[in-house]
Amino acid sequence: MAGCTESRPFAQTSTAPLSGSDNAPDRSRFTFQHPWFDDEIRPSWEELSMPLRGKKLQILEVGSFEGCSTTWVLDNLMSHPESRMTVIDTFEGGMEHQGSASYDIAGLESRFRSNVSKCEHVGKLRTIVAKSDDALMDLRREDAHFDFIYLDASHTAIDVLYDAVLCWRMLGLEGTLVFDDVAWKGYLEDCYNPRIAIRSFLQCTAHEMTLTESEWQLWVKKVEAHTRPTPNPDPGLAYEEKSLLKDL
């Protein structure tokens, strides 16, 4: 990807001034068993989302869990009267949640619905209870388009890659796709972890995106293609060596 993308790190900043603001929505009204978004992610979102505030937005969240990020978006990015948000989740948890006593998966959907009901703009929210691959294909058939997409569904690599490609097809120019859990390594086998899928996706979209890195996530902005495919002038060099496994 060298030479094709602009990658810049996000400098972590304190959220004390924001949380102390008279205009900051009160997060204490929500009930989260696992407030990862508030604990780890929200500081970067408070800053990186500033250009989006007040604009007419179509937002998609793939993977909502208890609604921690959903409620933040409803409180902070839905002020325009024509903005809308769509979320997709099975509310059954992922592979990493099964059999764990620390997750009340049976009550997951009810916690989500209770949390979002406390948001002023809950009427702008569409909740799709389905697997992401099925729901994303349905949205494509509806010719849906989005300005901002947050991808935090299945953490299995092949699912991450599939979801990312479908989301990218529906993301508008100058829109942003956010990957969560870039460095997450919940499985011993690398072929299952999100990183390999995210890396492959970034290589395939290097000609039409720029990157911003936060501590835990990647914000991928879709831009006009700045590199066009160049046909190979020598037909004899159109195929590489026959062994496709040598570089794997």
C-alpha cells in the first residue's frame, strides 16, 4: 500500500472537557455490562466525528451488541432531521461469547432495545435482526447507500472480509468505513483473526481510500480513485509463475 494511501495516527486525547460540557449527553442513563466503546473507543470518536455533526447522514452499524456505540451515534450524529441510522445484529453473540459466564446473551437484545429507547432520536433507528451477510445483501437489493459505516460484527476473518466488501459497495464517495478490533487476537490461529481480513481489504482498496488510525480502530475514507489499472503491454507476462502457493 506504500505510496497509495495516507495513513496518520490519532493522538489520544482526554475526554474530560467533553464529558463535562453542558451539552454532552448523559451516558449514565444507559445500562451496559461491557462498556468497551465508552472505555476504549469514545475518546477518538469524539474528535474524529466532528466533521460529521449536524450533517444529513445515512449511518450503518454492523454489530450493535448492547447498543453502546449505537446510543452514542443517536445522541451525537442524528441531529439533522433527515438523518437515519440502520443497525444489524443477530443478538446471539459471536463465537467468542459462547459458553462464557460473563456475557448475558439471553438478555442481549432486550438490553439493546432498552438502551436505544432512552435516546431522543430513536425514531430514526431501523433495527434489522439477522446475520450480517443476509442483511447486507438485502440492503444492496434496496439500493441503500451510506455516509458512515461502523463494522463490528463477527470477528472471524472470512466474515469480516465479506462484510467489508459489501459495506464498501454501499459507502458513498467521501464516506467513512470504521473497522473495530484491528489488533484483536481472540483465536490462536491467525487465519481466523480480523487482522488478515482487514489487511487484505486495504490492499484491494488502496487506490481509492485514505486511512486514519486510532488506538484500536481504522477509519477508512472512500475517495476518488487516484490510481487506475494499467494494462500489461506484454501478453507474455500476463501470468505469473504457476505456483500460487509460493507467496502464501
